Amino acid sequence: MGGRLKTSLFSVLAPRLEGARVLDLCAGVGGLGLEALSRGAAEVLLLEKDPRAVRALSAWIDAAGVREEARAQRRDVTRGGLPAGPFDLVFLDPPYALWEGGGAARLIRRALGCLGPEGLLVLKIPERMDLPEDPAWTVVRRNAVASAAYALLARA
């Protein structure tokens, strides 16, 4: 996520971060989940299918001494089950190819199931993309910078 978009996102999320339980799906290098941890989240679970990224995240977690607060697991969230939660924030920044076709809507529905009652799903999406409509969620906020955007979704 670009610097300006990430800054905007975390300024909006600031009131929700202290003590939050966070799930970072498609974590990649962990930029969103680890940023939440640095801003006061109590617990962060980073899920990523690339074993090299998981090893790097685990090494960073060990080196930073935050094993009680953060952990990385290898998991392909597009195919396997998701943790039950409840989580206060769930980040979803999948490869852009997932937004083509119906895969994204299915993954969004599954990710919503991980949220606690007041939780938010944070999506990184292509700026020009319209989110699929679904009675399972409500778009709380959307912001775009350059070619990327984020959308905050709550369960309907």
C-alpha cells in the first residue's frame, strides 16, 4: 500500500487500534498488520501463502521480541479455512487478479465471518473497481489515492 494511502487509512483506524485483535489476510511482507501492531494493536495474526514471506515475518517477529503479540502462519486464504476470531480488524490485500471474477466476493464474505460485532474489514482494491454489492456487508468508508484505494466494510 502506498505511503499516502497507508497514512490516510491508519489515521482513520487510529481510534480502533489500541488493544485490537488484528488479522492480516494475504499479509505479504506484513505492512498492514505490523503497522497496526506498532500503533497499539494487542494481537496480530499474519496469514500468507508464500513460505519465504512467512519465514521473513517470523524472523522479524523474533528479532523484534513481539512473539506474544504477533505470529505469522503459512496459509492460502483463498482455499483454506480462516481463523474463527473474533477480530476487531481484518486486513485483506489480495493479489489484484483475485478482484477479477467472483473470487473476491466469496473471500470478502468469508473474511466478514472473522469479525467481532463492531469489527471492520479493510480492503485494498484497485481505485477504479466497484466493490461487488452484497447484502452481507455495508461500505463504511472508501478512499483512493492514485491507482489504489481502501474500503472499510462492516457486516450488515
